[in-house]
Amino acid sequence: MKTNELSHLAPGRAWTGRASARAADAFAGAADARDLIDVGLGVVGSPIGDLTVAVSRRGLAAVLFADEDIDAAMERIARDLSPRILGSARRTQDARRELEEYFEGKRRRFDLKVDRRLIHGIAREVLAATSRVPFGRVTTYGELAGRIGHPKAARAVGNALGSNPIPIVIPCHRVLRAGGALGGYAGGLDRKTRLLALEGHLPGK
């Protein structure tokens, strides 16, 4: 998807002039007021960089890190969920608020509805089990494989975690290698370390 094709997805993103940005915002506001948006986008500032949230009519569908390929993510959302994607403060307000509370240390559990339509195959089982790992606790790839009934599938578990479209809320950062090594993380190991530290778990301790 070319950047200039994103003007109807995230108002202001592909616009350069102030007047154009205001027109885009007005368009988005009118669409939001008429409930014409199927997937709303919003941005949350955080200690690990800005996060883009995508919220469908069913719930939170994606959390994107600032250095992710946003164009590719929007293309996937448009294909699997709906092409009617626009910036929406109303649609994303709960997701933005709960993430802000999490990073402020005021929230340990998310109460958001989650739209799992971007999750496929064994990843559905893996991420469902990951969602049950509580704040401040960790598990391992092997333990998670055992929980879903595939004790020899640690590598498949790692791949599923790497494809998690809703990081932080589905806490794949809480899954480590045996022995406490960090393992991988789609958002980068620095983010994984900072998230674990935020939750009171210091890697290697």
C-alpha cells in the first residue's frame, strides 16, 4: 500500500498542509459521528514510544509500535477486518485510557474487549494462554507449549508470540526462555526489558 493511499485510513497522516489536515480531521469527525468507521485508529504516547491502536466494532484488534510497518499493518487490517479505517478518538478512547493507566502504574489488568480476527492457527491457543499470565509473573516458551497440550512445540509457540497483533494487552513480553533469558520480542528486546521492569520483574532475577 502506497503512503498516498493512506489518506482515507488515518486522517492527517498523508496530509502536509494545515488546511488539508483540518479538512481530514473534519471528515473523520463526521464519519465518526455517523458511525461509519469500522476500525478506529488512535495514538498513545508511552515510555516505549508512541503506540497506534486499532479498535474494531468487536474490540481492540491491534497495538502497533512506532517503528512497525504501519502501511503493511493497515493493509492487513483492511483485508481481514474492514477497509473502513479512520482516526477515531471516540472508538479508541478506552484502549488509549487503559494503556495510559498501565504505563502510569495504575493498572495491572486490562478490561478491554479484544478482537482476535487477526490471530490465526495455533496462535489462537498460544495467545489465549498468554493472556492468562498475570501482571508481574512470567512463564517460558516450553511451559506455555505444555499448557496448550503441545509440550514439544516451543518453537511454534515462539513464532506465534512473534506474530501477536495485540502486544502489551496480550502480554507476550511475559514469556521467556528456560533459565530466564529474554528470548525474542517483535517490539525489540529493549521494549521487552522495559515492560518487564515496569511490572517489577527484572530479567535474570
